Amino acid sequence: MAIPVDEKVIERYILSFKRNGSPKTRERLEWMHLGNPLRESVIALEEDRSHDHYAALYTAMPVIMQSGEDSLRCLQSVDTLTDRDYRGKGLFIKLASQLYDEASRQGYSYVYGFPNESSGPGFFNKLGWTSYGLVPHKMRLCNVLFPLNHLFKMRLRLQLPVGKHHTGVTPVAHLTDEHRVFLDKVSAQFAFGVRRNLEYLNWRVFNNPNHQYMVFELRNQHGICSLGIINIKYEKHGANIGYIMDLLFAPGAEKEGTMMLQHCVYELRRQRADLIFAWNKKADFNAAVYQRNGFRLIPERFRKIRLFFGIKSLRQDVDVPSPDTFYISYLDSDTV
């Protein structure tokens, strides 16, 4: 059955994942399902006979998508779990179908997400998702000895120069109404994607209980013209990995966007990042800035984790958008 998420559901949600060796914190679940900007969430679940955990569950988180000038209520596929005692019974497909039916009745337009290799076949072959292929995973090398470290399990370091520090770039502790005007300008540059408005970014970035992001802004004579959001994870997959969560700049402010990306790289190098990752497609409004600053697509054979990108229409009157028009960045990931 598909039901709203509440505190009682979260309690059993936690027990279900803990029982299966993949613990979730209450803070993360409450932030995601009860504290998101729409203050709603949907879960499909199968009861266990004991009634203290679930036999299976599938959850999705509401977001506002922009499609041209329209705003659409959509879902991001988040957590799936089948309890160890119930596997092989087709519960994942059953619950996903129930959730999509309920979401359609509630007026949601799309469900999208980033399945891995194990869950991808279920989404794409059995649930009618359209696959956009692998996520557009780009990388910039900071520690030139990292390839040797990766091959021979060493921890040598030869850091490239930290790069350009732009004094006009300043840290941001919280987004205000002044940023709202800037974000409206940014949104005009992509045809389809999660609406990066004030409420969404304050929730996703500043209220996030799991991650401490660094956020920077840059101004010109017209006001705020660029925003950069970064993160770093130490000793992840044998390296210190920096993330460009998002690089936003207003129309006509590509120069300032370049300065912002250079500053983000500087900060991550200063914090001893071996690699810097970004999600960015060649059709994105900021793609040229990434390209000029040394970010390159990681070949498929070198990707340690293969994440796919896909979407499903939940209404007959909306078509699946072209992958080139769908703007994503690491900010759309629910794991970093």
C-alpha cells in the first residue's frame, strides 16, 4: 500500500534498514521526508507479520520541477529495501507500481532518479523508466600521484598548485531574499530540472543534517551573479574527493562563473582534495566553464560505481523530456 510518511512510519523505516545492515539516521529521514519544502512524501510498503519492521518499502521525495515556464510536482526515487526474509517475491516491482499509481492520482508528473547497476534493470526493464544512460560524471585531477596510489594502494601526494583565489568571492551562511532574484535568473537557463529556488536550496544545503557544504557568492555591478556549492569527503574510495555540488551563474555572467569555479577548485585543493568530481552534460549552460577549467568526462571503464540516470512519466499528458534539456548536478544526488 502507498501511504504518507509520518513519525510512526519513520520509526519502522529505521528498524527495517538497521535489520538489513544499512542503517539510516532519524535526522536524515525526518529532514528528507518531513522537512522538505513541500512538507510531504510518499512511501509504499509491505507489512511484516511482526509489525515492528517492514517486509519491503519504497520511498520517493517530492520536488518542484520546472519545465519551461511551468512548475510541476515530481518525485525523486530515494530508498528501496526488501527485507532479507522476503527477497525473490517481486515486492520491489509491486510497491513501485503502487507508489506510481498513487502519485499519478495525486497529480505528480514524473518520477526520476539515479539507479545503480543492481536496481537499474528493475526500473528500466520492468517499471517503464526511460534511461538516459550513465550520469555525466566529470573529474579534475589535483594530486598527480593519485593514479599510482590507486593502482598500488599507496598514499603518495604531489599536489598541483592550488590555483586562483578570487578575493571578490565570499562565503555564504544562508540564502536570503536577495538570492531569490538571482536564482530566478539562473532558472531561465535550463529547460527542465529541479527548481533551484530559495526554499529548496536552504533546505537542501543549509539544513542538511548529513553534510557540511561550503557555499560562495560573487557579485558584480548588477548584484549577485554567481553561486558555488562544494563538499569534500576524506578517505572515500581511497582518496580525498572534492565535489562541485553546483555552479550557478546569471545569464551573461560566464566570466564570473569561471571565477567562481576557479575559486571552488582553489578551496578544494587547499583542503587536500586528490580529485574533484562534478556532474555536468555538454548541453548544460555551464558546460563550457567546466571544460575550460580542466574537467573531463570519466570513461565508463574507469568508473568504480556506475550510476544511471532515468525518468518515468506518471501522466498521459506529459512526455519524457530530452536528456539534453534535463539539468542535473551533484546537488540532485541524495548521497553526497
